[in-house]
Amino acid sequence: MTQSATHVLDHFDLFRQPEYKEMLENKKKNFENAVPAEEVERIREWTKTGEYRDKNFAREALTINPAKACQPLGAVFAAVGFESTLPFVHGSQGCVAYYRSHFSRHFKEPTSCVSSSMTEDAAVFGGLNNMVDGLANAYSLYKPKMIAVSTTCMAEVIGDDLNAFIKGAKEKGSVPVEFNVPFAHTPAFVGSHITGYDNVMKGICEHFWDGKAGTAPKLERAPNEKINFIGGFDGYTVGNLREIKRIFGLMGLDYTILGDNSDVWDTPTDGEFRMYDGGTTLKEAAEALHAKASISMQEYCTEKTLAFVGGHGQEVLAFNHPVGVAATDRFLMEVARVTGKAIPEELAKERGRVVDAIADSSAHIHGKKFAIYGDPDLCLGLAGFLLELGAEPTHVLATNGSKAWAEKVRALLDSSPFGENCHVYAGKDLWHMRSLLFTEPVDFVIGNTYGKFLERDTGTPLIRIGFPIFDRHHHHRYPVWGYQGAMNVLVWILDKIFDEIDKHTMVASKTDFSFDIIR
Amino acid sequence: MNALPGKLLEVFEEPACGKNQGKPEKERKQGCTKQLAPGAAAGGCAFDGAKIALQPITDAAHLVHGPIACEGNSWDNRHALSSGPTTYRTGFTTDISELDVIYGGEKRLYKAVKEIIDKYDPPAVFVYQTCVTAMIGDDIEAVCRAAGKKFNKPVIPVNSPGFAGIKNLGNKLGGEALLDYVIGTAEPDLSTPYDINIIGEYNLSGELWQVKPLLDAIGVRVLACISGDARYREVACSHRARAAMMVCSKAMINIARKMQERYQIPFFEGSFYGIGDMSESLREIARLLVERGAPPDIKDRAERLIESEEARAWARIEPYRQRLKGKKVLLITGGVKSWSVVAALQEAGMEIVGTSVKKSTKEDKDRIKEIMGDEAHMIDDMTPREMYKMLKEARADIMLSGGRSQFVALKAKMPWLDINQERHHAYAGYEGVVTLIEEIDRTLHNPVWDLVRARAPWEQHQRVPV
């Protein structure tokens, strides 16, 4: 027997033992009524063909391996970026458990979030009681300064009215009348996590600026010289927002980051549990109305928010997750223009350094083909950077990408000779990507952790950039924005390229002729 | 006891080196290489030169007798590739300590040789002298002799400590070690009229393998390549070759000349870079072999191969000629490449605005004049600052050089392509010319140069106070 009480094998080893191998083989042979191995192989091969790809792309109803998440996930992401704010998701608690684990697995940090725990009776009679009890409990248990309410599908399907419910709860004394409870409807069956982010960001601005759902006078805008900065849903939020603060600090700007979750998702281990940490203060959130302009790093994460902000008289600027030298140039130039501040020498040097690094390594990236998938703005940012590096972003795919997004990507690709044979795929999933990787192979695929299945099936090496990244740790601490961020992305891409060269040259006495120490 | 001064003199007076022979006697005695200017940046030392000359012997163990720096910094740093054994890539050193400096490191060296033979049993062990062990008086010749006798195995002293001089001198001293201890110590199982040696070819990035199929095709056997992808035994048997080709004249002329003297093996100097040079080399090989009694039909075979390969290479280069036509190249390299690459570049329609001759012989320089005309811009010893100035003034579109100059080029916003040992592409033979041209094209058209040359957008509008 393989297993013994004194030496118990774990899953890595147990089923590789001869008895288990034999047992599994017999089971397959005698009991599984399995399709013959050749047939499995034939189908496997068939799924690599153009014929299969055509069928795959003709899919109408089924989504296989989507590269997107739901609205409330984005809602929670936005909400934790405000000072002592507890995200409260009105709906079923199972959903909320998912958001928390999703973020915790990515950021390696606890994510505090509560639900109104709706059950069957709430589904029938409406969730008002859950809201009343939920707000009361959350308020007294976790002592937040603000509770940001969003919804799951369950509450949306039965049509719960958040505005009315929150008012009702306040009347019943769940929380003090003047307590801030901004809200946004965030059904998962509409849009994706970036939509949820947008809705909550707008909901919070609306709450503070437009009279707190009729409980206070609307604020009067008194324009000042400050600017607002909105990062959007971003797996690198910890590193990115800190980098933005550093850059803005160097430029001497007066600014407010709306939804600053860089501290709450990177708390120190010093003996104290911080349920809340850092974040945009509620005062800043309210005063953000007076800023002269608002900058969004991710257009498709902030469509409604920017429209709302613009409607209040601010200049609004939207970028598409700028990565690389030219994209960062454009970003800084706009910031400099809006604020009237100069770009300091320190940033000019950083720019020179990253240009230097790109030139040092350009030969290794030049002409390589990449597939990219992820959120729409990230795809645009990465595709732009790859074109800058002389690489070809052959397939650019966003499950939550819109038609307008696809046109924007197309225009970007058309702007460079390296984009000539590249294509954009809006609303497609990772099973479509699988067909693309088989029929039009590329050298590397850039995506989140789920890309590892593509890597396994198609043999295309995966460069992990995106959200979520569950199986590699701490990359979220590094910025991908700014010149420093470009440097990081460059290094991640290069690391993989060199790893692959080594991998292909490391079999002793077989391929190690080219296993060199200098690359 | 110390054979080094005598050896140095011998190498300095190398009669096949025209440059050296052209000097008055007094000057000649001072050495054939320029004295290093203290305080000026310099290239590698004699130890490094000897090591890179011999290390491509793949099945031998290469043991560096010295403190960690010498092997630590040079371990496996050249892409001299092997088609088989990898013993040469293992870093062996005695890693001597303070106590060894006081009490002497000979015993430690002897034990190290023993351990290598016990653990690896290579066909031979090369032992490299370094500055420190030479200064404390370790007699590596004696240790090698004793160890060789005791273990019945060739243990070869390479007496080329760093302070002896520059890298090039070390190349030659490495060659001397082969002449004194290796060449002629074994007999080949089989000899043919088509056996040649290739001397001064290190199989960097596998370049020998781009040429070998051509030689195979016309029926020429490489008895020994000294020392690229070599086996110890091949080098030991190399005195039975019928003819030799000298690839890097600067480094190993002494081997070619002495083998001619001792074993009557005629040699010619040729290059594998560029279409014309490759063909010329094939012709010369065939000619020398026939002179030595090989059946004359090998010449026809060579011509037929040249005709078809040249046509094929030209056809493959053609698409690039338009894109590269008139592009100005600055070549910073040494020795044979200072002219052989010139021809290759001219074949692609490029214009050479300068070539460095720091490490070139008189013959090399003559060849440059022949190819480029009297106007040839030869740069003797370009300091990084001058190089920077030249690049900055954009008198060139691209610089081809070794890794150490790369970064100077980059700061001057100049496209750059590595043609020295750290490169990853093989540029030899007909195949290699095409690769070189492709790489130049890729480099020139890399979008990064637009980025490098453009100023930061804000600099066009404002001058930012520091």
C-alpha cells in the first residue's frame, strides 16, 4: 500500500504511485465506458483547426471561460477606497463571499465587506428588513464612517429600491439620519466589474455633491486649482496609486485621489488589524466637486462617472490605462497642461532611463507576436506599449469590451506598422482565444491567472498582467503606470522571453548547446 | 625556471607578423602590442586571452589557478558552443586564499587537478596561471608535469598571467601551450587528402556549424578546429592536416606559422564573413589541398557549390538591399572582422563610414584599403568619448560593435548591433550573411529609435528648471 500512517502522501505524489496509476487505468477501462483514446485525440486535434474555430466563433448563447467579473465586484473595489467605508452589498451573502475571497487571493489582504444576507423569504417579500437589520448591525459591529451600498442580482431581480430602503432604514434608526450611505444599483447581468466600479464611484460623488439623497442641501461648486484622479478598476492599484502620488508630489500638485484603496490592500503586519486604512476622506470626496478637472486613468471604467463630473462643470480627461513611454508622455503632458505645473527633471530622467532600458533590450521583443486579453482599458494600454516596443499585439480580446472600444483598438493598431496583422475581439471569451492561439499562433499571451489553461492547452507562454493574479504573489505592489511602471512591464515581458529561451535550451546534452549565461 | 620571459620574446618576434617585423629591433623587443596606458580604460588581460583561446576545447577541464576573481568573472562568458561535451563550461578554480599566498598554492593546485581527474576524468586538464600565483612563484609547469606523470593524463600549463600583457598576447601564449604540449601528441585513426585545420575560429554562436556543411558538401574534412567545438584529441592530432585556414590572424598566427614550420602544413588567411570572402575561402582550401596532392576535382566541386550558394544568398539579400542602401555604418571591432564584415556590408549596399583597426594587423589594414579604397576611414583607437562624438554627430546610421561599446552608442541615440562574442546570432557563411543583413535591417527599423531620438514632449515647449 502506498499510503501509510507514518508517511502520508499528498496530492502531488499520491496519484503518481503505481497502484493508483493502475487503479485509475482499470477504472477507465472497465467502468467509465470511455471514448477510445484515439477519438479523444482526434477531437483534441480537431479543436485546433480553422473549421473548429469557425464553429467556435459562431457560438451564440454559451460563454466559455469569460474574462470578466460582475458589477458588485467592481462596486466593492471602489467602495473600499474611501475612508473607513464598509461596502454593503444588498443581496445574497454567497456573492459577497466571492468578492472577498477574490480580492484576498489577489491582494493577499483581508477585504472587509458585508451583505444583507437575503434569503428565500426576502426574495418573496422584498429585502427591506434585511436592509434595516443589515445596516444596523454593520453600523454597530464595524463602526464605519460610511456604508456604501450596492446590490447583487437577487435584489435587482425583485426590484428592491435602494433609495427608499435606505431612507426607511434610517427612519427605523438603523443608522443616524446624517450618516453617509451612498448607494448604486449594480446588477451582475448588466455590464461587468468595470460597470460596477463606475456606478459606485458615480454614486458616491452624487451622494456628496447632490444633497445626500435629498437629506442635505446640494453643494455649490466653487472651482479651485485642485484636480481629482480616478484610477478605475485596476489589479495594480496598490503600486499604481502610490506611483501616481509620487509623480504628483514631484510635480507639486494639489490633488484628490477618488477611491484610494492602496493602503487598505497593503496593510502592514505590526500587530494591529486594520479593517479600514487610508482611503479618500469623506471631506475630500465632498470637496472634490470644486476641483478644476477630473482625470480618469480608465475611460471604460468611468463612463458614467465622468459624464456626471463633467455635468458639474469640471474638465474631464480620460485615458486608457496608459502603459509605456508615449502613453505616459501624453498623460503627463495633459496633467501639466491642466494644472499649469512643469514636469520636473526627475521625471525627465526616469523617462530617459526607461527609454534606455527599452533600447537595451529591444532586439528581444522586436517582431514578437502577443495575444492580450483583459479589461478594455488595460488591453489598450498594453497594446500601445507593445507597438512602441516593435511587438505585434496580434490578438486583442476583451470579454467586457464594447463596439466603441473595438474601434478604438483598431485605430490604435492602424497607427503603427506593427499593428498591421493584428485583430481586436470585443465580447469574446477565452475559449475563443484558445481557437485564435491554435489557428494564428503567437509567441506570448498576456493575461490574468486564468490564462494558465491557455498556456497549458496551446503551449503559448503566459505573461501574467491583469486581474486576478492568484498564482503569483505581490505583483500588485508594483506600478504599471508612469515611466517606472513601463519599466516594470518591460521587465516582466523580458523575464518571460528569457525564461522561454532558457527553457528551450536546458536539456543536458540535448538542447543545452545554447544554454547561455549571457542573454 | 621561469619560461615566461623567453616565451614572451618568442611571441613578440613572430616572423609571420608583418607589422612586428617592420619595426626596428629595439622597438620590437619592447613587445608587439601597445603598452597599456595606466588610467585609461583597457581591454582584457593575457590570462583572459589565453583562456578564451583554449576554453572552446570542449571535453577538457580548464582549471584556473588563482583567486576567485579570474575564473569568477570569466566563467562561461563566451558563446563558444559545443556539439557534445560540456566539461569546458564548468568553472574550475583553485580559489586560493590568503594562506595560499603566504605558503604557496602548488599543493592546492596539485590536489585540484587530482580532484578534477577523479570526478570528471577529462581527456586533459588545462591549468591557467594568474597574476597572484605567478607573483608568489607557484611553478605551474612543475606541478603539471608531476600531476601528468602521476595520473597519466595530459595536464597542460598555460603560462599567461594577466600582468604579462594584453588579451591578444594571451591568445598567442595560449597557442604556445598547444604547440608545446598538445599538437602532435596523438595520431588520427584515419588520414585523408582532404584534412584541414581551421585556426582561430571559436565557434561563437555556432558559426563553425554554418560553415561546416559547406566543407562537408565539397568533401573537405575538418581534422581540427582550433579551438571552436574542438575535442582534445582532435587538436592533438592536428599536425596531420594537409592544409590550414587561419581565421583570426591576430590571435593565433603563431600556431599556423609554427605548424607550417614543423609539419609543413601550408595555411592561408581567410574569412567566413560575407559572400565573397566565404567563396574565396572555399577556393583557397581547395587550392591548397590540391597543391598538397588531393585529386583536383575538389576545385570543381567547390566552384559548383559557390555558384549555387552565392546565387541563393544574393537572392535572399536582395529584398533588403533597397531598405539598407546608402545606410552609413560605423564598425567598431577588431582583427579580421575589421575588413571581412566590411565586404559583407557593402554587398548589402551599405556605406562604411569608419572601421576600427585597434586590434588589426598590417595585413588586415591592407585588406581594408583594398576593399574600401584609400579613403578608408580607419580608426586606430577610439575612446568612448570620440565614439560618442562621432555617433552624436550622426555620421553613421548604425554602429556594429561588441557589447562594451553598445551602451555608448545608445547614449548617443544610435542604433547598434552586436557583432562580437556576446551576440546570439551566427553571421558566418552564406547563411550568416543573410542573418547579419536581416539583423541590421531589424535593428535599423526598430521603433525604439524613434523613441530614443525624440525629445520628451514637454521639452519642445518649455525648459524645465532643475
